Amino acid sequence: MSDLAYSKYSYACEALNIDVYFKFNNSVIFNTEKEIITHDGVSTKKCREVVVITECSVEQYNGPMEVSRYCRGQILIIQGILSFFTGFPLTVYNVDNSSAGLTPIQYHQQETHLRIDDLEFTSDLIKMLERINEEPKLIVTLLDRWRKAIYMKSESCDADLYYDEATLNFFHILELFGECNAKELKDKLEKI
């Protein structure tokens, strides 16, 4: 027998002027007005709180804390989506607090939207969510590589440790795009 369990992650998002709300599978993602101050050992940053609430079916013998394990793949995709649009890597290191339990978590429902620094990305977000449903393996792989690449790039700002690795990840993204579109491009070239 299984129970519905709920998890809530609060992320410190470096895109301070983000206004977001969307649903992905059985998760809802939105920002709050709360500002979070983070310290990375060198500097202090103001961040915006972005909340991810996930509902998941968990076997009774596992307990509600296992919801984190069951929804890990979905959380990684959400981190990739937000990292892609903000340009800042969103990882497990950005979690300000988290909780899990059997009680549904209340939130205010809204229309899907994404605005960052007064720039509108809603239609792009909707297209991305549609593409994830159409080609989940490809898009999820690209988002994960992108998130990792910008994370490595940001970690290299002081010591140039991971620039090579970040560059390889960006190259792999372009290579995947090329491989996926190779047949279509060949067909176009043959028609010319």
C-alpha cells in the first residue's frame, strides 16, 4: 500500500528579479518575495527564494522522507530548466531548506509565467515544457549538461579549475544538437 507524500525545497536563486510559476509533472515551481542572503566563503549574495513542491506516491514501509529519492530525477530537470533561463546554476547546494511529509502543502495557483529582469520568457518556457514531453531523453540530457557546464564555469571564476570541463560540456551540447538534426540538414542539402 502506498501513501501520497509531499516535499518542499526552497532554493536560493541568484536571479534576484525572477517571477516564475509553472507545473512540471507532479511538481509546482514558483518564487516568493523572500530574499535569501547566501555566503560562499568569499562573498555575500542576495537571492530570491524559489520553491519546488512535489507530490509523490511512496510505499508505506518507506516513509514520507523517501519522497526526495523518488522525485530526484524530476528535481534535476526542474533545476536544469531554471538554470537554463536564469544563467545561474541551480543545484543541491542552493537549497536553503527542505521538508517532507504526508500533509499536502498549500500554495497559490497562478498562470504559467516566467519573467527575469523584466524580460518575458513565458512562451519559451511553455515551448521547453512541450519539448520535454515530446523528446524527454534529449532535452533532459541537454538541460543537465547545460546546468553542469554553467556550474563548472561559475566554480572556475577564481582558480580556472574547470574551464576545460565546462567548455567540453558546451561542445557536447552542440554535438548533440548536430547529431539530432543531421538527417534533416542532409535532406535539405540534397534538395539544393
